[in-house]
Amino acid sequence: MRGIIAVDFDGTLCEDRFPDIGIPNFALMNELISKRKEGYKLILWTCRNGEDLEAAVSFCRFHHLEFDAVNNNLPQIIERYGGDSRKIYADIYIDDKAWQPSWAEVQEEGNYERDEKYA
């Protein structure tokens, strides 16, 4: 296994039109299809559930995008850690709501002060 990629659905794999399904993000879908062929494991990581989740999985499958897990950790991760945590374990997370500032940006904004006790 090369790595695990967790990807969101609404606003990421397609335009956000929840509960409907928006226009597909073909560039991302094609990249993920290629990554899966290279040996990466894919997890669909979405807030959708029930019929809305089934519609999302069917939509992806129609566009030849298959997942190794849906809103769950991979079996080998569950075995490794002794359970299925609510947090999905992945090496890469792709989500339209994601934002990760660099430490320099955080310090520059004054939102972080180093506590020497934990240094």
C-alpha cells in the first residue's frame, strides 16, 4: 500500500449542491482513479448518510471512482489500532473545508505563544 487518501464529497468531488449532487470534479476524480491504480487506498469521507450517501457512492462508481472504505477506516487500520475510531486515519485528506496554516503564519498572527513548559 502506497498510502491512504481520505476525500470529501460535496464541494470536493463535485460542486456543493447538497442534498443534490453537483457537477463532477473530473480532474480530482481522474487523479484519484490513477492514485488507486498506483496502490493508494481511497476512503470516501463525507457527512452524507443513508440514501444521500448511497447516491454519492453510486455517482462516484458511475464515474469509475471506487473506494476501499466509506466513512470507515480500512480493515488493516482497525486491526492495527484495535478498533474503528470516529476519526478516519489517512496520509492525505482532501476536503473543501480544509485549511492548515504553517506555524510561521500562526505565530505571525499572534495566535500561538510557545509555552516553554512543553517545548
